[in-house]
Amino acid sequence: MRRWYFLAVVLACAVGLSSPGRAASPQQQEQAPPDERAPGTSQQPVFRAGINFVRVDVIVTDDDNNPIIDLVADDFEIYEDGQLQTVETFEFVRITPSTISDEPIRPIRNRFDEEREAARPDVRLFAIFLDDYHVRRGSSLRVRKPLIEFVRNLAPTDMVSIMYPLTSLEAVSMTRNHNAIIETIEKFMGRKYDYEPRNAFEMNYVHAPATTVEQIRNEVSLTGLRALLMRLGGLHEGRKSLVLVSEGYTNILPPQLRRTSATALGDPRMQNPLVTSGNPREQALRMTADLTLQTDLRRVFDAANRANTSIYSLDPRGLASFEFDIDEGVGFTTDRQMLGATMGTLRAISDTTDGYAIVNTNDPTDGLKRVISDASTYYLLGYTSQEAPADGEFHEIKVRVPRRDVNVRARSGFWAVSPEDLTRLEAGASAPAVPSNVDMALSLLTARRNQRFIQTWLGMTKGDNGLTRVSFVWRPAPRIPGERRDEPAKIGLIASGNGGMTFFRGDVAKESEVLAGDGMVDAARAVFEVEPGPLQLDLSIHSLSGGVIDNDILHFVVPNFTGTEVSLGSPRVFRAQNAFEMRQLRANPDPIPETGREFRRTDRLLV
């Protein structure tokens, strides 16, 4: 089901229809199946507007799971809460080698290229979410090979992205560089029940109870999953596919694993498999945790419906018999309940989003092939809801094809917009646009607040052995007249990539003799090499007394300079206050770039 909740025009192409909302003539039905959507095909569009227009993509197969391609609009019946709806738009989407354009594959260098290529009708969009928080180490090693084979089976025009729970959404991009995706999969390492902190974020709750840590990990993973769904929804109106690699979710741990500190040793007294067995309080606690988890999962369902994305859950445990190891002391009954509950969340995510749960199998190859086939052939239907629900409740959708020996798959329903959502949408639609000059001024003020203590600059150039050399420069921000503050003396820097791989960890500070009573005078620099891809910088700003006065997290995408195409490194700006300093700059083989963005009229700049 595809429900658009914004007050905007929805474009839907009418394929195989002689007029909007009507099926083709009988003669046309006898001549050929619906036209396959191909690049370069010019069709008369049908415009639909309003929040009550619903889009549903439908997969119709025979008993052998072969797609049926000769259906027309009149062959479908759509029911919303048991009430028959009128099909207004109809489109048959089929992507095969014959429909893929012969044009040379264009490289994707930026967001503009990404959006342009994603809008092409012969391009399929895939995403892989590697939930390392909910995959054991052994399971992650086992699932690498089928995932790599899945990526290798994609067409050259297919675009794919990959994401971890802690990956910044700004660092997620759709790419045709399938080899880069494979390299990321090869480094996938699960961390389920491994609470050793690997970044500054995890250090914040390193001594929290194990149950609290698991709940935080659930929130991080499901929030990241929703963010990825939103990212996909903004690229393409057609069907998108997301492979979720996870062992499932639960908001509670068995009593044997509820350590008071996640990184501490377990209590030997809790290793009894029968502890709290049959305790009504334990049952009530489990029920409350399940209700909370269902609320979190509902947000995922809603995000997938809005983004027109189907989720294919891949359980890397394979044909699992137990959830916990024998040395963890969990009772058999509790173990079976936890295994069934986590596997049930994967089934619910896939069933509700019109995907497929690849669970209880040691060979996920067929399931991953189904991901590709489902994205290659489907029908896209649209209708205007007769009831126009705005109650915030779930409304069931059923799609029928009154023909024998056919299997019909579609989303089970949608969550209607709530009255509060309507109020916000109407307020947003009526708000006047902010003038560009005002917007620019506000952005400058925001940047000023974010850089109260320091100014930073990050440069990237080609490194050795396929790596990229990164230069991190910082200096104290100019003090605002009359402001009293702690002056920064050094920066604690952690540079990490996908999967928590650390490229640099240490302090970035000048020698002690350059420190004065008012703080650091000159800029400080750190140079290190990283792998191309997402890069996260965790900064802790230390004062002269050694205390931490502020923290910050910066996200970047590191380019790959090893290709044959022309690429540019980071521009560098150097400032001199007079001619003497300019001569010094020119004579210095490796001067430190300027971090500020404000200059005096008398400054001399070298770019």
C-alpha cells in the first residue's frame, strides 16, 4: 500500500488505458498485455492531488511463482475496510534486459546525479541495512557470502545503498559501485550481546544495565531503519526493496542476562535456568516490553508504507534451534519463547510491508533472488479513498484478481493521517516561503552557534594504497566581546568509518610553548588516511585545565581518488595580514589552511 499524506500533486502515468480511470478496449486486450514501462516512452500523465489518494503496488504470480503479465485495470478489485474502491490509475512496471536503456551508465558523483538516475524507469533501487547490534558475530560471518552473491546478481543500472544503525543519513548514498558495497559486506561483524564500547556515543552508557543497553540499541536500530526508509521514499515513486539483516528485536532480556552493568561479569546466582520461572511479575514485565516494541515497530511499518518500500528480513541464524548459548544458563522454555518472539518481529516487518521474511533456512539464496524478481515485475494501482479516513487508525486493504490459480500480494493496509497531522500539514502548506537572503542569514547564525568554541576545516586528497588522506585543522573561535568562556587547548579526536573501524584516535594540540593565557594562538592539525566512504569524527573539546567543555559529532563522505575520472581535492584558503606573511606562506611547503569564513578587507588570501 502506498499512502501519500502530503498536500501535493501526485503524478501517476496511465499505461494501457484509453482514458483516465478506464480500462483499454476489448480489442486492445486481445492484442497484447499491458505495455512494459521502458525508457524514453512518452505517455499522457494523469494528475491526482490530495491526501486521500492511495497507491498500491501488486505482485501477481501463478502457482510456480512466475509473474502474470497480461492483466488490465478491470482485472483488479481493491477493497478498503471491505468497501470496493474504483481503480483510477494503472501501470504495469517490468524491468528486464530488453527494457534497460542502451545509454552509457552515468557515474553518480553527487546528490543531483543520484536523484536524476533514481528517477529513470529502468532503474531499480535496493538498500541493505546491516543491523550489527542484533546479529551475533558467527551469524554475520555466515551471511556475508549470500549477501555478496545478491549484490553481484544486480544489473549494472541498479542502484544500491548500505547502512549500519549508527551510520549518519547524510553519509548514505545510492551507488552503482557494487564492488564498494561488497567491500563493506566483507567487513560486516555482528555485535549482539557484545557491549564493549567502540565510539563516544556508546561510552555514554557503558555502565548502564544490560536491559537498558538493549533498549537503546533497539531505538538506534529502528530509528536508523526509519531514516533509511525516508531516504528511499524521496528518490522514487515506484517500488523500492530493503534487505534487513537482523536476528529480530526484543525489549527484554532473560533474567540470566540482566546484568546491572552491561560490561560487568554476570551474577553466578542468576545462572539457574529456573530462576523466576512462572513468576507473574516476570510475565507482566514481558508483556509490557512487548507492547512497547510493537509501538516502535508500527513506526517502521508506517515509514515503509509512506516510502513505498518493501522490507525483506534476512535472519542470519539460519535454521536455528536455540537463541542462547548453553553457557548463558537460559532455560529451555524461555529460550524457545525468545527465539519465536524475535523471529516473529522479522515476519511482521516483512508481511506488513509486502516483503518476504527469509527465516528458518540455511540457504537464503532463493529468498534473495525473490527480492530482485519482485522489484522487476509488478502492477502499480491508484485510487481515491471513498471514506477518506483521517482518524490515525489502521485501515485494511485487500486486492483481488477474480481468476483461478493466481496468487496476489499487496500491502495489508495503511495508517491513516491523524487530525493532528492534518493540522500540521495545513499550517505548513500555508506558511510563506522564507526569502533566500533571510534563510542565508539564519544559516550563518546557526553556524556561529555551532562553532562557539572552535573553528574546524577538513581537507581530503589522494593517499597511498587506495586510501584518502584527511587533514583535520582547528583553532579557537574568535571570542565575542564581553563573553566569558573556557578557552580550548586541545581536541580529542576519533575518526571512524562503517562498522566502527577506527582510523585515528588521539589528541590534536600544539606544543605547550604556543599556549598563552588566552588560549591557543595558532591552528593545530592532524593528518591521517581513511578508506573512501562514510566518515564520522567524534570531537571532545578540552580546556587548559583539562576539563571537557563541549562535544561534537561531524559526518562526511570521503571520496575515492583512485578512479580514472578527473576528481578535485578540497580547496584550501590561506590568509595573510600583510605582504611579509604572504611571502612566508608562499615559502612554506605545507602551510596550515585557514579555518574561518570571515575576513578583513585588508587580508590577503591565497587559494
